[in-house]
Amino acid sequence: MTIPFWCLLIVLIIPYLLAGVAGYFKTTQLGTLDNNNPRQQSAALTGAGARVFAAQQNAWEAMAVFTAAVLVAHFAGADAQMSANLAMAFVAFRILHAVAYIADWATLRSLLFVGALASAIWLFILAG
């Protein structure tokens, strides 16, 4: 499996890890996990718990862009080393994005979002 595909696997796992962290906040802030209405319960989170949930939602959204970028670059025969570097950069940006989101560092979070997006766009450009 190529490095970009390994990175894709990591990006696929990030939202699930954030869901686990959100579960921690649900139990500490709200007393229990409501498996019957988890989204409604997530809407009741505040502070860091709400930011974890928002980071999870953002991670799902970013996954779609990255998946397309990796597949397009791969099937177009883009430079393997550059694709690997960009994929690893995307993963680093997205992990740091989640940390910045939870820590409430809005400006840094936005910069990391842009870095990840630029990495994905560059993968598309490599395919051309």
C-alpha cells in the first residue's frame, strides 16, 4: 500500500477518534451517553466538548476532499514522492487542526485548515 493510501486510512480514523473524545465529554458534561439520540445529545455539549464535536464534523468533511485528491493523484500517475509528502502534510495539518479546534485556538485552526486544503489541492494539481 502506498504512503498516500496509508495516510487516507489515518484520515478515515480521525473522526472516529474524535467521536471517542466527544463520548468522554458527553459522559462528563451530561452524565451519560445517549445512544438513542446521540446527535441531539451532542448539540447539548458546551466548551471543549462542543468543539470536539465540531472538529469531528469537520474531519468528516475534510475526508471527502482528501479521498478524492489521493485517488485522482494515484490514478493519474502523479509523482509518488511528492504525493506522499503532500499526503503526510495533510495528515499532520488535520491532526493539528483537531488539537487547535479543541484548544480553542481559532486563528491557528484556520491556518491549519488552509494548509490541509492546500495540500489536497496540490494533489489534484500533480494529477494534471
